Amino acid sequence: MGMMLGTETPGLIGLPRKSLNSPSQVSRSIEAACHAAVGIDVPMPVFHDGRAVAIVRGNARSPVVDVYERTPKLWCALNSYADITDALAAERSRVTKWQKNATAAGVADNYYDLWAVDGDPTSGAYAGAALTAVQFSDTSAGAIMHGGNVSTSNKHLIRHEVLASASTTPVVIIYDRVLTYEACTISASNQVMTNGLAAQRYIGSGEPGLKIMVTCQTALGATANAFTQLQYTDNSGNTLQSMPTTNNVNVIVSAAAPTTTRGARVVSPSLSGGTFSFGPFMPLATGDTGVRLIDNVTSSAGNTGTLAYVLCFPIALIPIINGTNPSLATADQIMQTTSFGQVKDGACLAPIMYMPTATGATYTGRIDTVWG
């Protein structure tokens, strides 16, 4: 079934809310995940109280989110519980704790990339030359560790959790940061990217390609502007494919720069005069599931400040729906053996937060990986 952003989840009225597994609480988890999944056309499992309750998948060119009651087969390198226990017994696993001190309030109903936020791991840097491709891996400062390369084996995320120090209910997306173009000015003149370095993951034959996330790198001015052209090489290797520019590709103006206590705000795609984006990733041409690189961009007008174009891949999504202090969500992905998020060799893992309120908090997380 599909769900439009801004509509209510089908209501279950009069049911007692005796536990976290009540239908009303499960419905809240799915609704929160639907809001966070707008524009993300990668199927992602929704976890509630340690079990998978649905799969959500957004659409690149509309606010509709599809909800599946059964978990589709995403990856299946580990085909049974025995495979998992064998891997754990052989110590082919890693538990990693992470923390991001995003204590400065952002803007409600916005996505923030926590790459620049300090904690453990330390804040990631924006050290790339203007318009020039920069590669990222698990050795990049700011990456969450996951156990290193595993050669011919496949690694999977089997559990993750997030604890918020304040009473807030964000949705957390763990993603792989693969390639960026940093220090990009907003200009009405066409800007051509320098692609001396290629993305290292998700760009092989038959692979889905990467999503484009546009974030504020330095403070943006107030001049209204929209993308009039963004060309890329798609997931199949076709060059100079054009992003659709008829709707929802404006850039949010006057966005504050990221700091060590506030993430990098996702500033497009948005409506003219909008204050929030329609999902964390840019739309692509019909039939494209991702990109291998960005070739060039043009804006309708110039503006002060700079953008970072982040080519990435979302791996897992977990909503925090309990508004207590502290707030906690846990996803035990072993309970759904066909829905493990695959973690590739060299993956540079980091969190994106969808912030429904402007509340700052320290986020403490854990990811468990296993390979076999």
C-alpha cells in the first residue's frame, strides 16, 4: 500500500496501549518511518521493539511512500540462524558503540547529516577541494568502525540501537558515505565536477548506484535559487543523465553551517520558499536507481555560501517513537534473517537524523556486524 506525506496512518481506535507491541505503537513506528523514507527508494525494514514490522520505500519523484507488511528479500548471504551463530562463535563479528553530541537545536522537520558532529568517532572533515571528488572509507576520520574488510565474505548489520539524551523522537538512518564534492558554490553558471577519483562501492555492473544528498557546508544567504541542471552518470554507466527539474529542486535559503554540535542540514529538494526538504536525497531520471558520479550542476541564481554533494547509500533505518527522557530504540535484525543491511568492505558509516522537533540531544548508538 502507499502513504502520502502528511496523511495519517490507518487508525486503530480504542485499542489498549498496554505494551510497546500494541497495534497503536506499531502504527506509530511505521508512520515515523514513512515520514523519514520520503524520497528514499531503497527498501528499508522498520523495526519496533526488536522485530521487523514492515518495509518502507519512498519514491524519488513523489511524496508517496510504499509500505509492505512482509519483509522482501534484500540480501541473504546468511541464510539461517545457524549461519549467524557459527559466525559469532568463530568471532567473525564486531560490536561498535558510537556517540554524536548533536546538542545544538536544529530546525524542526529537517534532515541533518551528523558527519560534522563531534563525539565518538570524532567529527568528520570537509577537506576536499572545490567541485572535486573525494573518496571515503572506514579509515576516514569520522567513520563508525564495523570490523574492517572481510574479503570474499559478506558482512551484515544484525543489530543497532540509538539512545537520545533528551525527550525527542528522531528517525536515524545509518548510511555509507562513499564520495563527496565539497566547497561547491551556488551559481547560475554551469559548474563542472572534477572526477579524478571514482566511487569505490555500489557502482559495479548490476549494482544500484548511489544517492545524492545535498547539504549546507557553509552558511547560505537568502537569495532564492533552484537547480536548473544536474547531470550525472547513472547506475548502469549511462553518462550525462539529467535530473528532473520541474518540481521540488529548490535550495533552502539561510541555512546555518554545520558545527561540532549541529549536523549539516539537507537543503534540497524543496519547494520554493520551503523550510524543509522532501526527503534526504535528490530525484533521478525515470528508471535510474542511483548514480556513479556527478558531472555538472547549474542553479537558477547565485547565492552566498557553499554546498556539499554527498554520494551515499542508506543501509538501515530506525525510528525513536518513545518520547521519554532518555529515548531509546533497538533493532534486532537477527529476527528477520532476510533483511540484513549489507556493509561493504571499506564502508564509511555515519548517521543521518530526521528531526521532527528542534530539540538538541546527545545520541549514543551501537551497531553489531557479522560476516560469513
